[in-house]
Amino acid sequence: MKILVASTSILSHALAEHYKAQNNQVDCVDCCETMDGVAYDMVVYDSIPTQEDRYAVRDGYSHLLDFSDVVVTAYRLTNDHPGALHVVMSSDEALYLDGGFYGKNRKLVEDVYALAGRYLVVRCAQVLGNAPNDLLDRLLGYQPIPYTPDSQLQFVSLQDVVTLTAACVEGERFQSVVTAAGRGCVTIEELCKMAGVTSLVADGARRLVRDCDSTSVTNVHALKHSKDYAMEYIGRKKNLEATNRG
């Protein structure tokens, strides 16, 4: 296959490396470059914001232009490559829409792709890999958490997102939305026990519930429980800290 990866995110890079290992031709470009006029069999776009975007949203900045650019890029990619299979990495926030503008923006991106001839939307829970995770890193660093201790969260590993996405493409699960989220939830209180820390609840903390059903993809690729993904990440971070101290 000839594949265009129109993003420079860590998730996009992992997908690109997966397909390169299978001897596919993969072109990786910044999302501003849609490669109009070049024929591709598949176009991958990661609409999940960067860590810097997440900090900006958390700190109260609007970044409306950045979010608008995400939607515009989606329109351009589907318009410039009408014959390709379009794979968009989205967020579980598109399902809940209680997170404000961010969730609504993810849903709008998904709606754009639903207009494409062939598409696959992959809604991801919090993806844990080698990159920092804002929430868990704040918890491990004894920083205030913006959610109450009984909040329920979901996680998934970077590698499992890549494997699941590739399996859905191979199985031609097109014109569909699939969920890449660990089975079940884990609370902030449980995360604190795993990490051996005491949770510091920020002023104005709200209760967050994330409980996406990923059972529809169990026959495609088995996902672990969210607790397992979180434990693996916490273990890696602690081992790295111990190594750095040693």
C-alpha cells in the first residue's frame, strides 16, 4: 500500500513504523501538507492534540484557531484524497461531550470523516506510551489533580492502539467507529494506591466518568484492563526514576 501519514505525533509515528515494517510505502508529513495530487491507498490523520495543546487547554486558553485548524485539515485531506481509505485517530471525548469545546471539536472531526467514501474512526482513551501522560505524571509528582478521587478513567497502550487500528484496516471495518480503550475503568483513588501516593485534589475538581465499551473489538484485538495499562506506565516511570537516581 501507498500510505500518507499527515501528522507528526507519537501515535502517528508508531503507525507509520508499523506499516513500514510491512514493506509499505509510507510518506510522513506535517498536517499542514495534504500532498494534493498524489494518489494514496490510505491516509492517516491524528486529530488528538499534542501535549502542549493539552496544557494550553488546561490552563484556560481558548486556542480556538488551533482546534479550527484540525477541522480544516480534515476537510482538506478528505477532499484532496477522495479515493483513499481515511483513518482518523480521535478521542473518547467525542463520545461524552462533557469536556467542553475539546470533545465537541473531536466529534466535528469525526463527522467530517463520515462524509468520506471510506473511513475508519478510532476513538482512543488516554494513550500510554513512552511520552509523558499529564494526569499520571501530575499524580506521581504530588501535584493537584483536577478530578475527584471517585472519578473513573480509562487507558490503553500505544502499541495496542497501533495493533488494533491495523487489524481493523485489514478486516475492512470501514464506515465505522471503533473504541480503543482498556476494559473497565480505574478510579483516581485506585491510581493513587498503585503509585503509593496521596491524591491532592485541586480546587474546583469535578467528577469525571469515562467508561467506553470496547467489547465490539475484542474479536479483532484483545485489550487489557485499564488498571493493567496504568500499572505498566506507573511501573516504567518508577523504574526510570530509580535508574536516574542510581
